[in-house]
Amino acid sequence: RIIIVVLLAYYTVQKGSAAKQKNPPDSWPDSVKIFDSTDDVNGINAIVSAAYATNGGNDNHGQWSLSRFAFLFKPGSYVGLEVPVGYYTSVLGLGREPSETRFEGGGKQVYCEEGDKDDFTVGALDTFWREAANFYTDADYSWWDGANGMIWAVSQASPLRRVQIANDLLLFQYISGDPAAGYSSGGFLADSTVEGEIQLGSQQQFLILNSTVGGDVSGGAWNVILAGVSVASGIDSECTQDLAQIVVNDDTILKRRKLRGVIKPYIIFEDERFLLATSTGDIDFESVLILSPHDDKNWTQDDIDAWLFSPGIYDSFTDNQILMSQSNFVLLGLGLATLRTSLVVAGSGITVAGIIIDAVAGTTTLMSWSGMNGILTDVFFRIGNFDNNVTIDASANTGLYATGSSLLIENVWIWRADHDINGQVTSQSYPLNTAARIAGRNIDALGLAAEHALQFQVHWTGDYGTLLFFQTEYAYDSLATFDQPGYFVEGDNHTAYGVGVYAYFRDAAANISTAIKAPPSSHFESPFSVFLNGIGAIRHVLNGHGAAVGPNTASHIVHICTDIDSTSSSNGKKSKFPPEFEKDLHQMAFVLVVVAFFGLFTTITLMRRHAHKMLVEDNDVDNIVNNQVVENFRSQIANFSDESDPAFELSISLLGNDSQRPVRRPPPAIPHHLLVLEEEEDESSILTSPRREQSYTISSSSSHSNHDSSLNDDDSPSNRITL
């Protein structure tokens, strides 16, 4: 026994120690560079510049690169750095707070210029797939007259999070001599502080979440949403024909986000150890499995709490999918790690963040999410061919299919390519039928873009959905017969702010009946449609409301500036309860009514039974009388009464026999010498009462002289009948 116990203990210890990862790791993959503030500045600049030469530069250089990079900066002060951020690159501070990693000394510091400086009509329109987060910067470079600070001229899939900016933040770029600023189609900023102003410039649309601005927020082309944003100079919602600036202070939506804590996990370095900050608390890197593209793909979730995908491209998965079933598990990518597979999320409380998911041939659903209370953030779906080395005949029926309830979707873009490594995409190549199908209840989407699907861009069937910011383009290669809403809602009690649907029908003149379709219980604020170019048209914005946009219309953009409650319905009342509770309250009310009904029914039934029992117990005689008792009674009565006497017959009829039920009728006049026994209620009710034995006395009147006076003696045994 001792030997067995020792062996089991040894096995347990070995298994436990094998499951733990080293913290800090012995080494990181080559695509991850970790810098310390004591490192040589020139050395850091050289490493960063080499990566940018591969993945950045003018003419959108690096857009289809297979390289991926992550630059992680430990807490400390970095002076004299220039960190241009190209495609598939992460620049991240490692402090618990943004102020702990500091880029100081002025200059450009961390920045992103537009991808095409030669053609302002392209500008930053293709400046995708990069990120920066969790640092302080006092960048003060003068990009053009009156524009000093940090530049981040990007479009979709390029989030800026948890940054403290000492000067201005420029979200577009103007090249001196151009007739206009470079076009841009962003974008996402969250959980940040800008001490100067934010200049949106040419941004077609932008979402700013939970941030503080010391100056003004200016510019923007069509759709700007500020949710939970404090602006020192003050800011109000406004809607015109050309621009909707929507200020959202909906406590319900913002509180739900705040209650989740950390939305996107981030890495912390403190006390010479690495931690992963998540919505459920810090995870020690002993429980984080660091992955690289060349690893065996049979990864486990046993004894670990997170997967950290280092920068790279991951393919050749077993069964062409990754299954996540462990509750509260975290999948985090660095350097826009790219997974060529589908992802199945089945556990509750799971977070998936910071990755690209590329479709391969025959994909049914790129991501299927059935788990509850999850977080999906900074995840970008692509359907196309993005690899020079292989030909990928990519396709998918659905990009994102979400059935789990209470999911938070934040800054997600689902993109069927309009261009890829081979140039323009035509003839409905790389088919994607539905970009996003959202069927779960109480799902929040804060920053959602879906483009170029061949049928539905977003099909939302779940109840109590909430959306802040939506941008979509119809497929350029749509057929002439195509007519589907770009934002299609079938779930009840839907709320949406800033829904924009854009049309560029390049190959055929499709005509869309309505850009947005939703049931009467929905609420929309400032929805709009835009005609970008080409042929075809959108005839209405929302459920038949709003004018048409097309090549020959008076305007190429139409906003509905009045709040649309219940669309065409007369019932515009909004619930005071948060949407995730309202339906529960209805169900609880129904249950309470049912319980109250059965409680009342049961109470009345018990009261009736109790009253009936008391009535039975108070009766003088049972109705069910044994025939022998009746005969005995009959013979005893015969001793002092003639059977022809009407009183005798009445007595027997009131007692009842086998052939006669009790009757209620006034008795005829009877001699005073006979006490008539009263009948019971009925036989069926008496069966429910306990059997009793009781004596009754029959006496004659003293005025009857022809009977024995001894009958007046109540104690005489001969005068008593026992029933």
C-alpha cells in the first residue's frame, strides 16, 4: 500500500509540474520582441524599421504579407523612439496601467500613416489589420499645419485601445498639395484619454467608446458615435443630411460593458513575471500556453486557462476546426495571428480576441458561438485568397453564427474580399452567403462591420439585441435580381444606433427595396444609406422610410434624423427595464399569476373540505344505516306505536333504506309521543367522515296514558338505540 501511495503521489506531482508553463518563458517565438527601457534606442528602432520595411510603406505595401510581428514594451520610459505600425503588427505596453509604459521626448513615436499617399481617393481606405494599445505618448510631430500629435490614419480592423495621448489624435491624413484629405473608413478607439482634441477629418464612420477628451471632437463624414465619452468642451448629438454625430449615454448598454471588466485581455509584466489581465481576473503565465505556427495542432485546454497565439499563420488543423469548450477560457492573438480554420466556441464565459480567421475551401461556418456570456473582440474574418504561395478556393456559408445568449461583440469585421492578392474579385468568387447571423438573446454588438456577402450582411433573429455602430457595403458583384436588406432584424425589442448601409453595384444594377428591415418593436437612431458609386440604387432607408439614393438622386446620402420607435407601429413605448431583464419579468409575472391561481384554488378546496367535515361531525345521525339496525329500530318503535301511524312511516322514510334515498319535506302532524330523527345531508358525503358509534334516546310524551310511564326514564337501557 505504501508503494502504491508513493507512486500515485509521484505521478500526480509530475503531471502537475508538466502542465505548468515557465514564467517568465525561457524564450519567445521570433515574431515576438520584448523591449526594456534600458535597451539601446537605436537597436529598437532598427528592429521596428526592418518589420515595417516588410509590412508597411506607401502603396499599401505589405497588405498580403505572410509575416506577422508583435512589439511588447515593458513598463518604463522610452525616449527617441519611432515606431511605425504596418500591416499585421501589434505595438503593446506591458504595464497594468497605460501610464506605466511611456513614449516620451516628442516626435512621431508610435504612429500609422495612410497606406496610399499618392492617391487621396484611396488614402487610408485599405489601411487594415494592425493595433496599438496600453501606453502613454507625448508625440508632438507636426503632420500638417495645425495638426500636431499622434497620427492613426486607418480604416477597419485597426483598433486603438487603452492609450493616453498628451496632445492631439489625428485619425486621418492630409498630404500637402492634395485637393482633399486622404479617404478613410474606420475605425475604433476605446478606453483612452486624449488631452488635446480628436480630429476625425475624412473618416466615413468611427466609434469611440468609454474615453475622455480634453479638447474638441471634430470632423467625420457620415457616422460618428461617441458612447460613454466625456468631452471637456461639451458635445451633443446632431443629425444633418450629410452627418450623424450620435452621443450615446445609455446607462444600460454602458453598464453592461463596464460590468464585464477587462474587455480585451492584455499582457502585464510586473515583479519579473508575466500575467494576463482578463474579465475574470489575472492569469499567471504558468497557466498560459504560448503557441507558434509550427507547433503540433493538438493543443489541450487541460490544466491551462489561456492560449496565446504568437504572430504567424496557422493552418493544417485536424478536422479543420478548433473546439473551445472549457468555461472562462481565453484565446488571445498577437500580431493579428491568422487562423486558417473554423472556430467552435461551446463553453460559457469564453473570450476570443486579437485574431484573423481566414476561410478555406468548403467552410460551412467560420465561427460558431453557442456559449453564454462570452466576449468576442478585435476578431476579423476574411474570405478570399491572401497567399502568394498557394491557391485558396475559399468559401463559407456563414461568417459568424452566434446562438449563445449575452455575448458581447466588440470591433468585429466580416469581409468577403472585394480585392485580394489576384486583384479585383468578380463573378461572385469566394462566395459568402451570410456575413453574420445573430440568433442569441441579449447580444450586444459595439462596433460591427460586414461587407460584400452575397445574400445577408447581418441577419439578426435573437431578441433584445443592441447595436452601436454598423457599417456595411453590398457586394460589388451583386446580381441585378439581388434585393436584400443590408441589416435585417427579425428579433423583438431590437435597439440600434448609427446603422449605415452603402451601395456600390459595379457589375449589375441591383435595386434594394429597403436598406434596413426590422419589426415594429425595434428602435433605431440615425440610420442612413449611401450611394458610393456604380449603378443600381437603394430605394428606402428603413421599412419604407427615407428617400432613395442612386446615381440620379438629389443626394447620395440620406439620414433619418428622427428617432424611429416601432417603425410603422403606433406603439412606441420603451421599457424602463434593461432588455435582458424585461422578457424575464414577463415570464416571472406569468408564473406568479399561475401560482396565485392554483394557490387560490387549493385554498378554496381545503376550506370547503374543512367546512364539510365540520358539518358532517355536527350531524345527529349517519345516513348509511345497516339494514339490521333499521329493522331493530322498526321493532322497537313498534312496541309503542302502531305501524299504521303516519309518524312511524315518516320515521322510516327519513332514515332511508336500500331502495329509497333521503328526502326533505315538511313532516305531517305526528303524535307528540315520538321523537323523529332528522336525516343526514346525503350518503356520498357521509362516506368521507369517520365512522362513529352514538346513542340516541326515544321518548314518549307523558300525556300519552296508554304507554308505560317507564319510557320517560332516559337512563333506561330499553329506551336507547345504538347506531
